[in-house]
Amino acid sequence: LSLVAGLAGEGRSVWKKDPNSSPVSETQMFLYDTFPKEFLWGIGTGAFQVEGSWRKDGKGSSIWDRFIHTEFRDADSTDVSSDSYSLLDKDLSALDFLGVTFYQFSISWSRLFPTGVVAAPNEKGLQYYNTLIDSLVYRNIDPVVTLYHWDLPLTLQEQYGGWKNESVIDIFNDYATFCFQTFGDRVKYWITIHNPYLVAWHGYGTGIHAPGEKGKVTTVYTVGHNLIKAHAKVWHNYKKHFEPYQKGLMSIVLGSHWIEPNRSDDALDISKCQQSVERVLGWFAKPIHGDGDYPEELKNELSFLPRFTEDEKKYIKGTADFFAFSFGPNNFKPPNTLPKMGQNLSLNLREVLNWIKLEYDSPRILIAENGWFTDSHVKTDDTTAIYMMKNFINKVLQAIKYDNIDVFGYTAWSLLDGFEWQHAYNIRRGLFYVDFKSEKKERIPKSSARYYKQIIQENGFFPRESTPSLQAQFSCDFSWGITESFCDSNLYLWNVTGDGLLHKVEGVKLKTRPAQCTDFVSIKKQLDLLEKMKVTHYRFALDWSLILPNGDLSVVNRQVLRYYRCVISEVLKLNVQSMVTLYHPTHAYLGLPAPLLQTGGWLNHSTAYAFQDYAALCFRELGDLVKLWITINEPNRLSDVYNRSSSDTYRAAHNLLIAHAMAWKIYDEQYRSFQHGKVSLSLHSDWAEPANPYFESHAKAANRFLQFEIGWFADPIFKTGDYPATMREYILFKNRKGLSHSSLPSFTSEEKKLVKGAADFYALNHFTTRFVIHEPQNGSQYEFDRDIQFLQDITCLSSPSRLAVVPWGVRKVLKWIKRTYGDIDIYITANGIDDQSLDNDELRNYYLGKYVQEVLKAYYIDKVKIRGYYAFKLTEEKSKPRFGFFTSDSKGKPSIKFYNKLISNNGFPADYSICDPSNKEKECSFCLFISQKKPLIFFACCLFSTLILLLTIIVFHKRKRRKRFKVKNIQRICVSL
């Protein structure tokens, strides 16, 4: 955790984040490691929530028994609950299943003493708790016993006013004394009171807890005052009379929310956060774990706050052997009762543990209650609870390993579904499902129980999907590319006499000299950027609507074609090949010529023929320079546009498939023999992982996602000539149930022949892994036909646009493609992440390194025939997620150097390169120098030739003059003679 160093007692340091901290710091990401060997794993329950049998075997009524029968309509259902009192063996079997080292439970005060006053105990109640404790000890499970979990005997409320009356303190101490005498020989961990904040605030303030008193804030703090004194009295009682020979430890469970400032650099925001936590946790923690008195902020603000005498402060201070901490939904719900002070609630358990460490001088901490909740209709598929548990427990592990916080145990909450206080049975918190209406009330393990069991067995977290890093290289002819969506195909002239800016000249052709590629100023910029990337391939898209504005060959914009040819030829001079995409639609820009849009776009079959003509034109005009073609980018994502109904979605997809196949066939029959290029289409191919590994329905949903997302287009082309059988069968299944009226189009026999095999390689765009849940849906929409929902794994590193960074997902999808479609050539035509940073895009570096490493494993270990990797993308657009290596105004980012290194190393080499990059680099550098300096070299050659010619002429004339001079001299001699 990146903290500014603070002295003990200064919890506000937690919020003062280092502004320069890395977004991919190992100390901030999910930690795969184990807990200390002696770490304690437990599970908890509250007596009133699970015991039931409220009038059985002489039990007295509690304030909650009366409260639910007066405040809750469905009172009868609360009489039995999970019935742990009668079904103890089933609870014990559930504990055996988990393999916990301790069980935290509470004793029902009124089950032992019906009136609350200690006299002869209720024998049946006493027998129950003795049996429970003996059974735990027999199983080597430590009992952690809570004396008071909110169920005050009703008589004490009626006769004394409950916790408002100091007299209850001594009565509570008497009850505690009996428990120590009776059970203390077998109990080593005691909790006096569970979460006194909720007892005082909700019992006597909001009235949503028993005894249901509302309104008087003075009463709330009087109750809190008495609870603190009751705890201290019981602690001293135990220390003096029982601890010397029972050797137990005692604490009080304190709960809290956590809160984040709106701005971490704002001192006022941080002060508000400090005040918020002090008002909840500090209210009880500072007297007990601090200096014996309330927080100063609380004392200054609340004039009516009861005061401790100096003797009481000394008596209360230090009355806990460890810090027992509760962090769960009861501390967050209902949020309107929390002193948020305008700041934001957070579930970051690690940060609140750091706050406790700084405020209270590094105490030993037991997480005495932690977990979340599910809706009442959820049975055993509590997938969300798994991810909450994963997050919470990993935050504890990080706190131990990175922050040196002494957490010695963790209590998952709770063992069973039961009565959830003000929520009654509208939510569930158990790791075991209980059908309250059944007679047997079997304890059925939920996904969270299975997951918790796994964590306990492994004592932490082991990485299951990732393998050790590989030192190896790709093949020497591997393509390293960069992707750009479009090229700026406008002609610009320099307006020297006017405002000095670039202005597009519509429809102008310069006739003063032959057309030059240098007419297009934007090409120079692209070349500059590409040269810095040091790639071997450049993927960009043509604009169909610019080349053929009418959608057919009646009007061909030759100027735009010339521009694209110039881009390709100039890029070739940099020794960079182009991968050209013919059609690149987006949600915002469909990219179809206007006349085609007006006639229905891809819902009209004639658009496929128009695309065939457009493709043929591009092959003819540019194909001599292009070896890799993509017909259509991500046709499987056009469902975002054609989403009025599933009929529209499937019809558009069908026409897109036919259009691609026709374009491929044109190339195959007319151009391949002499252009020697390859053609495919690029599919969005994210991996799908079952969100819940314990449910087959989730695994089926993940496979269904792959079939509907990838197989939808890949099966017809690379496999059968038809849509996936899984897809057809599932839609028919939904039709039979009346949940959908969707239907997939049928291919004619000619179309099947046309489509099947219509690709020379598999091209995929991959960005993330989706965690998939089976979620039945009703309606005739493509999204509904799949019956899936996505879950965001909160433990995953994510980008600003919430793309989860799951590197092993790319390897899995590559293996799946090979397994499903055979040993075909594969190009990763787009892979990248958005990173907000302009001057230090560490997230992009991390992403590139991890994803390329997994691609290398797929190539080297899994023998997937990967031919190229294209990073996404060259430049970013304004006001869009920042995916670019260059900003919209062409400023380069540090990730360029990182990608340069990957390219120059051709992967992750060991000591030497199999491709001997030094010679290759020298050779390529020389080639690059020649290609870049052609005009200069030509000029130099001309100049040199001219100089040679001049010298030759001069020498020739000099010789001629000498001859003449000699002849004249001879003549003179002859004459004189």
C-alpha cells in the first residue's frame, strides 16, 4: 500500500496516496501467496439468527423475539429459522465440510437464563451449549464464543430499559461469570459484545433493530457508554478470576465501514474521512484500544456525550487482548445512517486494516466477521459472493505480506442462511443454503462454501491459469505490427498568404506537375510515427464511402485511391508491409456509402454484391503492393448496430458473411495467381471463462458465448459452411419454450460451398476475458438468445474503461481456435488496452509484456501457428479511451520503447537470438537508410555524374588546347626554318 509515512495514532496517513504510485505495482494487484502457517480459518453465526426454537425447552423471550412479532408481518417464519438448536449435527457436518479451525458462535442469554438474571440455568439450554462446545473440541475446532450478539433478554428491557440503564452492566457481568465458570475450561477465545455501534445506533437511534427505539441521539451515546463499561467490567473480571488458569483471550467485535476522499490531495476531504471512521469505529475503539477516552472530534462536536472519569479511562484502556474487527454489509447498509460526510464508500478491507494499525499501535487483529450477501431467491449459485470473498481475503493477505499487519485469523460470515435482522429473510449470508420451509432443513453447500474450503485447504491462493514465464522467440519471419482504424485521405495545401493553416481543398487536382505522394501531408506524419514504432507491418482501413461515394462503380474517386496507394508505397519504403482492411465499421460510423445505407445497408442482400465490386476494385488497384487483406473488421460486433431485433442482427450477419466470401472468391480466382496475397476477415475474439467454476451451467454459458460470438462467423468459414449446431439448437430450444421467436437464416447449398474455406488465415482482435454467468432471458434479441450475463471480477487489474487484464485468456482462445478449427495460420490483428497516462503509460507496458508472453507460450508450447501480432493502436482519438501509442496530436508515449524492445528481441530471448538480430538489424538499417534517402542519393549521384562530366569536358578541352599549341609551335618552327 502506497502510504505517506505516519506515526502511530495517525490513521489519516492511509488516505494520503503517493500521486506517483504505479498503476501496476505488484503490491496493489491480486496476490498469489499463502497465509502464515499458524493462521486461523473460521466461520461464524449469531444465536438468534440460526437457532430458532424461540419458545422451546424453557427458553425466555429476547428483545428480538418481541420486535419481529410486532414489526414484521411474516413473523411465523422467524420462529424456526435454520433451527440449529434442533439440528446441531447438521451444523457440525457443515463445519467438517469446510475444514475450519474455529467456529465463532454466540450464546443466547435468554436460553440460559430466561429472565436474564443469573439463577438456576435452563438445563436444556445448558446441555445444548455443552454439547456444541464438546463436539467442536472433539473435532479440533476452537470455539470462539460471543456472550452478547444483540438478543438481550426481554425482561431486562422491560424492567430496566435495557442498555440505557447502568444496572444491566452488573447483570451482564454475572451472566458472563457463569459462562466462564461453565464453559471456560474449553473456550480459549471470548467475545463480550458483537458490534456495539449497531446495538446503540440502530437499536436506540434509527429503531431498525430491537428494541426499536427511535430519535434521541443522547440515548444512543448513553447506550454506547454503558456497552463500553460493560465490556471493560467483564474483561477485568475474566483477567482477575479466570485467565490465570483458563489461559483464554478476550476482545469485543468492533465494526466499521470504509470511506475514500473525493480527492486524495485535498486535506479537507481527508479530514472528513478521518471524522467519518472515528464516529463509527473510533467511538468504541479509542476508549478500548487507545487512551481510554472518546475521539477528540466526537467530544468537541457532541456536548451531550457522556464523559469518562480519569479512573474510568484507566479502567477501560487496554481491555482487549486483540482487535476483533467486523467488516460486512451491516456496516454499509443502510448507507443513509452512515456519517459519509460527502465522501465515497469503499470495500477496501486492506486500507481500514492499515488505519487500525496506525491508530492503535499495530494490534493483533482477528477478522471476526466478513462477507457479503445475496438476494433471497439465490440458492447455491452465489457467484457474486465468491468474488467478494476472494477480494476481501486477498486484501487481508496483502495487508499481512506487504503492510506487516498482524492479522492472525479470518471469520467468514456466516455458516448458514438465517434471519438477517432488519432484512429478515430478504437476503442470505450463509455459505450453506437452507430451505426454511422444508422439514429437514438440509445444509447444502453453496459455491462460496466450496471456494472457502479450497482457500482453507491451500491456506491462500495458487495461480491456476498462469505458467512460469518463457524465454523463447517467435519465428524469424514473425510479423510485428501496429493497427490504425483509418487513414486521413485528404489533400492539404499550405496557405502561405492567409492564416498560415492547412486547409482541405475539395476536388482539387494539381496540374502544374505530375502527381506526387508528397502532396498528401498526412502521409509524412504517418511515416514519422511508423518509423518510431519499428514494426514490420502496418494495418489500416480504407474508407469504402470515400472510394465509391455512390456505392457502385459509377463514380470512383481516383484521388482517394491514389492516396491509399501512396500510403502503401511510402510505407513499403520503410521496409513495412501493409495489412489492408477493406471495411471497418464502428458503432458510431457504419462506413457504408450513403446510397447503400438508404436501401437498408446490410439488411439488403444487394449490399454484398456492392462489396464484391468494391473489393475487386481495391484488389486491382492496390493488390500488387498488398500481401495481407482483411475484408471486414469485426462483423460479429455489428449486432451493436443492427439490434432492432434478432431478425435484423442475423440477416445482417448473413449478408456480411456472403459479402466476405464473395470478395475472397474474387481474389482467389482473379488475383491470387500473380499477386500472391492472402485474404481473411477479422473477428472479435475475447475469451469466455465460467464465472463460477462449481456450476456446469456457467461452463455451458461460457461455451455458448464462444459459439454465439466467434463460431457464428468462424464455423461457416473454417469448419462446416453453416452456423454452429450449438447456436441453432439453443435458439430452437428457446423457441419451443416460447422465450424467443429468433431464427437463424439458412445457407443454400451454393452459399455453403461459397462460404466454406473462404479464408487463408484466422485473424482475431482480442482485448480481454469475459466472466460469464448463465442468466435466462426472454425476448427476440441476439443478446437475449445467448442467456448470459457478464460479471466483473473486482480482484482483476482493470483499465479505465473496465477492461479486465487477464493475459492467460489470449492463450486459451488461441488454443481453442486450434482445437476447434484445426492447425491454421493465425494473426492477432488487434490487441491493446486503454491507459489514461500520457507520459508514463505503465499499464500499457504491463499489458503488452504479459499478453505477448502468453502468445509466445501458445506459439512455442501449444504449437499454435501464430504468424503475427499487431498492437492496438497507433494514435488515439480525442475524447475516447486512450488506446494509442501516440496522442491525438502525435506525441509519443513511453510504451513505444517497450514495444520496440519486444520487436527487436522477437519475443523474450535467452542469451542469444536464433535469428541473429544484430546482422539483420544492420542489414535492415542499411536497407532503411537506402529507402529513406533515395531522393538525396539520387541527387548526389546526379551531382557526382555532373561533376565527372564537367571534369571530363575540362580535361578534354585542356588536351585539345595543348594539341593546338603544339601544332602552332611546330608550324612556327617549320616557317622559321
